[in-house]
Amino acid sequence: MDEPERVLTLAADSPEALAALLDTDDSTLLSAPNAPATSGRSRLGIVAPDARRLALARRAVAKGRAWQGRSDVWFTPSPLIGPGAGKLAFVFPGLEGDFTPRVEDVAAYFGLRETRSATPAQVGDVGRHGFDVVGVGRLLDAALRRMGVVPDAVAGHSVGEWTAMTAAGVYAPDEVSDFMEAFDPDSVTVPGLAFGAIRAPAERVLSALAADWPAAGIVLSHDNAPGQSMVCGPDRAVDAFVRSFRAQGVLSQLLPFQSGFHTPMLKPYLAPIEEATNRFRLHPPTVPLWSGTTAAPYPAEESGVRALFIRHLLEPVRFRQLVEAMYAAGHRAFVQVGTGQLGSLIDATLSGRDHLVVAANSPHRSGLAQLRRVATALWSAGGTTDPVTLAPQKPAPRRERPPTRLDMDGALVSLDAPTLVKLRAELRTPAAANAPAPAALSPLDALTDRFPAAAELHALMRDTADTAAQLIGAGSRRTATAVPRTANRGRASRFPTGVADHGPCLPRVHAVPHGPLLLPTAPQLARCG
């Protein structure tokens, strides 16, 4: 693992007081303790400080205007986030042309499992590319939280919205993990429709479509930023549309992927999606989950969540409106939880307004080095994360799991997701300090981390043995007292149809040669997690 880079942090009550701290020779500043300052409204953070970066920092602080990350320097005159200030959002990217994540060292440092497809993802390979984007997003989300970086809200762009749903807890993490282990990247189906990116506002694109291309079968699929839109339709028509904008001096290009996501053209493919998504349990989000379709938080009721999930597949991505709405709701710092250029769309939308955007992964440096920059940026904006050590936070003390029992009426009952997580932890940990050393794992024990059904079966078998012991003991005492039943303590509902089916959730089909920048197996994710 690389040697951690030095981070210089300075804080004061005002930009003027911070400038006074910088008014000394470079050697004194560079020899200062490598530890974050603890107080001060005006903050400066520099990764790998040197004479050039110190000179840049002095100029930025003297002007009293925020400096957000250029040359690894961050300066905030007054807090952007924290008590009495703005809120922090995690934003998950979708599929982009440049996907070169660097997360191996992150997984090792935080003890996380890296979920990647067996074959490296390529642009246009819908299943593998989407699978890896979701896996990287989940890993970085877990790493950030272990650093103590917890969002006030989550959102996503296209497939990133499905990652955000998982990060918000709408889908149980264990069930998502089970699905991803069984996922077949080739089991995708998409219509072969082309996408074009237009460096123009959506209003101009819609006007051109209505005036000159009414019968071409082209629709607006993404309203990304004030100066970026995307269209989708038959490849020849989209290519001609792109060329027409180029002829007007507008930067435009045909993109190297195909699908009909976020357009009405996907509707013929929805039957298996709707069937799959209706089978699986949804959970209340742990933080507000924002929609790129409505540019508002997801509804509270389950039926509304499921309906919006389908709308997300058929309607344009309104990312510009989403960013505007989140800013109006008080979100000032945005962490791009993944690699790519999504942060540039946020910057373009919020141009001229106080905000911070920082990516949690970059192809240009190691995963931990980039997370150090995230921590430095957020600390400078008013956060509390230590940018020097990236120290993992201590886990919360484990609480005792409510007892579980076999229903003596003969029906198996299913644990809810939080109880299942606690059960798995208990199965891995002796109940007391003086407990005997555990025996070798049985085949069933070995499966409890991967499959909810195995963990529940383990508990039920154990409780069956307990109940049998009580019955035998009662009989030996010649008592007529029935074994008392527990009222399904710690349980939620019966197994939903399909919960124990950890195979691929949609029929195996073949993707077109160049798939979309969207993961068409999100319905599977909804069904299986």
C-alpha cells in the first residue's frame, strides 16, 4: 500500500486570521504536525503541500473566495456543511464511456469485498459494465461511511439511481449481494436504439425535434445540465440529428452504446421487469432518496416507489432539475460516489453558486489517495472527517438479537433485514467470553453469510433443538404443561414468493453488440434486493 500523502490543514475564525497563519516561511508550514485542526470557520486543506501549492493557497485566502480542489487545494471562507450550514449528498454515476475504477486498495484497507465481473467490462457490454458500476458504487459508499462520511441524502444518474436505492436501504444489502453473486451478465435485453449527446439545453433540442424531426422517432432521453442533453432513437436518424447540430457549430456526437432506456420505446420490454419488481420487499430509506424523474424525494408508500421505478425507465432523466431541487433544499456538497464525469454536470448546473463537488474515485491516482482528497475537501467545507488517517470508525456495539423460534403451527416465518444482519453477526461470534471454541463450520454454517434462507434455517434448526429439549425435559418431569410459544418475536412477514430464489431473475437473453450506458438489469436488482 502506498505511503500516505501529507495533508496540511489550517483553520481560523476568518479568512484574514487564516491569512495570518499562512504569513510565515514555507519550511515552518511544511513542518507543522500532520493532523487536522479542530476549530475555525475558515478552513484550508492542501494534499501533498509544497511551495507552489502554498503560494496558490495564499492567493486564494487573500481573495476570500472559495477554492475547490484545483491543484489539490481547498479553501472555504465559511462552512458549506455542518451545523447551521448546508447538507451533504452522495450522487451515484451511471454508465459512462470512461470506466477505469481504482478500488483494490480501498477494499483491502477497509476490509470490504470488491464485487467485479469475471470479464473486464467494456463500453457497450451492458451487463458487465452495469454490474461493475453498481459494485464500485456500493464499495465506495461503504468505505465513505466507515470513514464517518454519512450523507444527508442520496441520488443517482440513470443506473446510479438504482445504486442510490441500495445505498439508502430501500433494498436490503444482503439480498443485493446475493443477487450480484448469482447474476449472469449476459442475461440482459434492450432495444437497439442509438444515443446522441448534444451540447445544448434541452429546450433547444426539443424545439428542433418538434420543428424539423417530428416523424424521425427521436426523443429527449436526458436533460443533464444547462448545456448538455441527450436524445435516443433509430441510429440513422440520431446520427443525422447529431450532424445537423454540428452544422450549426454545436458540439455533438453519436455515443457508442444502444438501448431505449428513459424513453417510451422500452415499454414492450417492461412485462418481466414489473413482474420481478413486484415480488420483493422494499424498506423505508435510511436517508432521503431523490428521484431523477421527478426531481423530488421518493414517495413514502410502497406502491409509489414501485410506480416511480417504472417511470424512471420510461421517462427522461431530469438531472439538471434534480440538482437544482437538491440545492434549493439545502444541499451544498456533493460526493460523486464512483468514477466518471458526473460531477461536471453538477458544477455546470450550479455555476456561480457556492457548492462543492468531489469524486470518490479517479483513474489518475490510487483509491485511497482519492478518498484522502474527498476527506480533505469535506473537512475544509466544515466536516469532521480526518483526512490524514482515513481512520475507519468503530462499529456500533452489537445489541442482543430477539429470540427466534419455529412456529409450532407448521409455518416458517421470515426475519426482517435488520434482524437477519444481527443473526449473521451472532452466528459468527461466541455468545460469551468464556464460550467454548467453535467447532468446524458445517456446510450450512458456511452459507449463512451468503444466503438469507441459510441463516434463517440455521436459527430455526437451533430453536427446534431448544424446543425439543424443553419437551423432553417436561415429559421427564411428568408435567402436563405445554411448551410456551413465543409470538414470533423479532420477525416481520412470511417468505415472499421468490425471496429464496437466488438465481438470475430474468430469462437469459442476449444483449445487442453495443449496449446502453444504462443497466437494463435494474429490475432484477429490485427483485433480488
